[in-house]
Amino acid sequence: MKARMIRVAGLLFAGTMAFTVVYMNPDRGEKTAVTGGSVRAGVSSELYADMEAYTDRMTLASGATSAVTAYLSSAGDAVVAQVEETDTVMTASAQEQTAQAQTSAYGYTNIGVASVDGNLNVRETPSTEGKLVGKMPNNAGCEILSVEGEWTKIKSGEVEGFVKSEYLLSGEAAVARAEQVKQTVATVTTTTLYVREQPNTECTIITSMPMGEELEVVETLDGWVKVNVDSDEGYVSSDYVNISTELPKAMTMTEVRYGQGVSDVRVSLVQYATQFVGNPYVWGGTSLTRGADCSGFVLSVYANYGISLPHSSRAQANCGAKISASEAKPGDLFFYGNGSGINHVAIYIGGGQVVHASSPRTGIKISGAYYRTPVKVVRIINE
């Protein structure tokens, strides 16, 4: 029997082998190319069974070249095959598909996730001397734009710059971490959204949220969404929020702004307080690095400036002098309530923003000063 030549050009990607079979019949001088698994067309019936068998083997196996070659050789002189590409050779297109399959997640094409104690500095240039343009809290997500040695260029939220590669997870490790730390959030889509004590319109209003505020989702109900607001839980109408699953984002340095005529001690206090953004929330805690609750955070920040405060938001609200929100300067305290009294405190940092120990989920973070309706503003620092 004359040998019937079957040439196999193979390429392995994403666990499968893509291939083209070329069948040459020396008796008739015919040559038929068959791509993928459609092997019956143009192939004589006497060889179809063998071709079907080894084509299925190539398609379904992990694609190891040695395994394919060994199987084809076992067919004897009836089938002679050559695998022209090894399973380690990939075209640029296949490489792109594989990389995308491994790293696309949560809105990122090439996802990176910060893995650092505290915050990961984002710099304007790939150098520790580069200007600081933002900070990525631990587990924040980003788009990896390029890798330049020890530095990786990223974009996260409004921040674009360079981070040290050793503190950034990428590829499958980033996807795995993202799956662990992902957050389901409800973004407010109306001018003012009431957060209620129960999932109905007849109950007490805990607080109100402005358009664009993101709330941590605890549970989705019929027509209502249970959310976490700092340490409180409440309900908002599902008609006025968009729900999505995402990762924390980096913050620009311009998110920490100061008003004019602010004293050096206020500027220093705000700079000191904001360096702990990203650190954990711990109920009853007072450690700025290992964890603090809202009043413990304020207590410890003020203690650094020789000011002693009680460890309770309600008690702190009775310290200093009450002022209007329009009078607030960086370093003043904003207090929030749940309908039955004050239960949360934050430090005003200027530019309409506060820094606070929010919840066990989000830790120490920066928010708009009116992300909830403040019930009292107090001035502790006397100038």
C-alpha cells in the first residue's frame, strides 16, 4: 500500500489545538485541506475512521506534541504525519487571546491588583523620586498599560502613573485576588436618595445620599437593596441605583485639597490623617495602622497634636464649638446620625471632602462631606 500523506499544522492555545489537515492522495494527485474538526469532506472512506480518531485526539487532548505524534505513528504506513508546530509556539493573535482570557476581569482588559500593606504610591515617572500623583489602597484594581523593569504603568480611576511591580499582582494571581475582594456596590442615580430603616416608604429615614455616591450592597431584595452605610445597614429603592461588581480604585492627590487661609497645624493634621487611607476598620480600635473605628481614628489623629478626645462619636460631638457646615475648615469634625442619634464622625479635609474610618469592608477612606447628611459640625482646633 502506498503511504497516504497527512500533514498536520498544529497550534496550541487555551488548552486546545487548532489545526489544519492536508490529505494527499498520491494515486489521484489530489490534495484537500480541512480545517478544525471538519475532517470528512474530501477524504476517502477507507481513511476516515483513522482521521476522525486522531483529529478528535488532537482537539480534545491538552495538545502535547509528543502525544499526538505517538498516536499518529501507531497508524503504520497507512498514515504518516508531521506536526509542524510544537505546543510551545504561538502566533501573536493566539498570545493576545490567551493573555486576555487570563487577565480580563471586572472591566479591565489587563487587570492588576495592589497587594501592599496600606497604600501603593503611584508616581508620575518610574522612580522613587517621581512626583506622587495618587495612591492605590490595598486590593485596588487597575489597568496594566506596560511593564518597565521594576515599574509598571497603570491606570486606576482618574490616576495614571507608575507603581513598583513587586507590589502589584497581575495575570491569574490578580484575577484570583479580585474574585476574593470584589465589591458589589449600588451607585445613586437620583439627586437625593433616602436610606430607610426598613424596606418600605413608611419607616424612618436613616440618612440621605447624593447622586453618584457608591453604597456597599449587603443584599438585593424585591424592589429594594440592603446597603451598608458606614457601620449602619439600611434600605434604598432599587429604582434609583445601579448595581455593579467592582474593585476599589486609586485616588488622585488632588482629591485632598485645602481651603485658603488654613493654618499650618490644620494642613499638617489633614496630611497626617490621609496617609492612613486604606488601613483597616476595627470596631473599638484606635490604631491608625492596625485598625480603628470612626471615633478611634479621630481620637488617634488628634492625639498626635496633643488634643485629647473621648472614644465615642456622640461624646466627641459634645467637645469644642458647634459651627455651620459652610464655616468648616480642614481639621473640623463632621458628625452623622441614623435617625436615633449621632453614630459616626469624620475629619473634614477641605474641598468638600472628609476622611474617616468607614466600615470593616472599606476601611479608612475619603468621601464627600455630604455623602450622608451631616447632623452636626464641630470645631476642636482653636486658632
